[in-house]
Amino acid sequence: MSGSGAIASPDPAERPEEAKANMAVPKRKISRTRGRKRRSHNAVTPIKLQFCPQCGTAKPSHVICPNCGHYQGRTLVETED
């Protein structure tokens, strides 16, 4: 009884339109205002620099000075001067 009207369900891989129906899809468009409100905290801030008390070079805080090698009043990296 192969051709008597019995319909076999095809493999889901053969039906790409139904396979996509299981994916998460937004119900509504997200407005510009709502999307921008969500991204309001994603702004990139510049690195705050401090001046090395030994040589006066601007460097990020809590970092060994790239110019003289000092950190918290001690020489941690010897530099060739």
C-alpha cells in the first residue's frame, strides 16, 4: 500500500521552512529609543592617567611606570638610562 494516499512525514531537514520555525524570533520591532536606552551603558570611557612621582610620565594607575620602572616607591624593573 505504498501509493494509496498514506502520507509519510518527511524528515525535518528536508523542510527548512519548518526547521526555522523553532528558532527564537522577536515578536515586535525594538524601537530606536528602547534599543538606545539598553545601549546607554556601553559607552567606552578613556583610560584615566596618573603621573609617575619619580619621572613625571603619564601612566595608568596600578601599573609599573614604562619609563623608569618604578611602582609604589620601589624600582621593580631596571631600565637602561
